[in-house]
Amino acid sequence: MTDKSPPSVNLAALMDANQYYSKTFDQAELKPAPTKHFAILTCMDARMDPYKFAGLNDGEAHIIRNAGGRATDDAIRSLVISHKFLGTLEWFVIHHTNCGMTLVTDEAIGDLLEHDLETAVHNGECWVNPERQQSENTKPGSSLGKNIEWHTFTDLRESVLNDMNLIRNHELVPNHIKIHGFIFDVKSGRLSAVED
Amino acid sequence: MTDKSPPSVNLAALMDANQYYSKTFDQAELKPAPTKHFAILTCMDARMDPYKFAGLNDGEAHIIRNAGGRATDDAIRSLVISHKFLGTLEWFVIHHTNCGMTLVTDEAIGDLLEHDLETAVHNGECWVNPERQQSENTKPGSSLGKNIEWHTFTDLRESVLNDMNLIRNHELVPNHIKIHGFIFDVKSGRLSAVED
């Protein structure tokens, strides 16, 4: 790091935790191909741990995560790799309640980033950029965000179905791949199936 | 599902595991913003569980995962959302040893998918498409894969540094975000820092 900020507490904690983890590590024999032959595509949300909510052990499944758990080109790149080289045959698309991507629009993201890059606050009605002092270490806002597809959405069932269809109809996805859709409820920990 | 294949064993097991999980679920009070204010970008690989190797609890960090843990446009979309709306200030880029994305090239992926979409096998020297009988339920190969950037790489240290730089120099990423790079060793469970 070239800045003058204090050493990172997170970095030290992560290194400590990893040292502890590696001392009792017993997974050296695991192979790259997931033993349960499936992949999960879900949101990056901090409240969701796919290992726990899906009852997974190390080595069993690929986990792909992004903002929203959306079937972006990059998520589909990962799924195609997962099948073509590592033999997965079944994919789970899992979005969740109270997702940040349902609480803002692509247009609002573009506008907020154009004004500044720092963390916005929600005033009860919408996201706003708080008043801030400019510092030397602050980049200005950028209009680049207006040209990015942020993959926000409003209806959870629709977003899951939309993404299942995008994957299903992709030219590089074999017909026989099983695709399941679910909504994870962050208040109950429960998965509900989304059916066509 | 519209096909005639038997019901999925994975689906039943996942639903059972989730029912058990939700019965003892006690995370309903967690907020969307990660309490440790950081995000991890890493590979979808089945052998890596970021909660375990980084010592994380629910609610503490965003986890973004794709094939390779690469700083694709979509990963950067997720990181920008993570900072702009959910206040993360520190990001970890973590690639790993024995990554499938180092064992094939973009060119080979395009060629293999052009021939067929089914899982390839490694013959000790390279990936090949095994002889297969065409079935009704099989799509033909597609040349679309030749136009996709698959984000394969050869040198782990270089890939981590490259991705840290891509993120660091992105127009929507504030200068003050701390970016750390690591390599996870799948044989020891150990993280090694990658420094500039």
C-alpha cells in the first residue's frame, strides 16, 4: 500500500484466521471437479452462506457469486467452464429477499456515481450522496456508470425466471443441463422454489 | 423440468439440508452492509470456502466468485456496488493453485466448444472432446466461444497483480479503497500475500 493509512485490521485478522485454518487443513486430496456435479449462482450478499444454507462440504459444488446473483455474461462464462471442464450437470440460480439490487435502479446508480464515488446513504425514500469535503485522495465522480448495465431488478420471481431463461437459451449451454430457481429468505433462512 | 430424466438427487438433498438449516436459523437481524466492511473476490472452485479460509461469520463480508476469481467487468460491477451502497472499503483478490483456468487457453476453449458443448476430458497432455454419440437432446457445438474472453491465465502472481491493477485503475473505484492480493494453496489451505 502506498497510502499513509494505518495497517488493516481486516488483513491481520484474515491472516490469523488463515494460519489457524491451514494448521488443521485436511482437504489436500480434493479434486477440482465438484463431486456433486452442480454449481450455485447466487448473490454476494454477506448474509448468505451457500455452504450452510445448501448443506455443502468442501469439494462438492462450484459457487458463483455477484451483485444480485444475476446471469450476467460473466456468470454464464463461469457456468460454461463449470460444465465443459469440470463436469457439472445441474445449476441452481438463487436470488434473495431484501437484495440491495432491488432497492435502487440502474439510472439512479449512474446518477449517484456521476456525482461522486463514495458510499451513498438511504434517506428513507431513496439513495443520496451525503455532503462531503473533497480531499486530495478523492477521485471525482464519473459518468462511466451511466453506460454500465448494473442488473438491478424489482421482482424477485421475475429476476430468477429471467435468469434461468437466459442460461437455458444460451448457445453454449447444453439442453440437458438441469436448471433450478430459488429465492432465499434472509429473515428465515428458507429457500423457496421458483417454478415456471 | 420438461425433460424425462429422473428427479434430481441434488435438489432433494439441498431442500432437506435447507429445511434443517432454516429450523435453527438465527441470523434474521443481520443487516445488508457487511459489518467488517470488506469484500473478497475469488474463484468458484469447489475446494475453497472463503468463510473457512478467511475465518468469516455471516454478515461480515461480501463474497464475489467466478471462474478464476478474475477482475472481469462483472466482478468490478459487484465491487463498485459493494462500496457505493454497502460501504466496503477493502477488497481481497484471491486466486489459487491448480486453478482450472491455468490449465487451458482461451483458444482451446473456443475450439473445444466449437466441436461440442459436452464435458471435455484431459488426456494427460491437453483437453479433448471424447467420441460421443449424438442424441436428440444434444445441441451442436458453437463458434460463439471463439468470441468470448474466457480469462484463462498462466502465472498466478501475474494474474493477481493484473487484476489488482485493473481494479485499482478503474474509473469508478475510489483511490482510498485498500486492495490486497493473495494466492490460496489448495494443498495446504494457506494464503500467501502477493505484493507489488
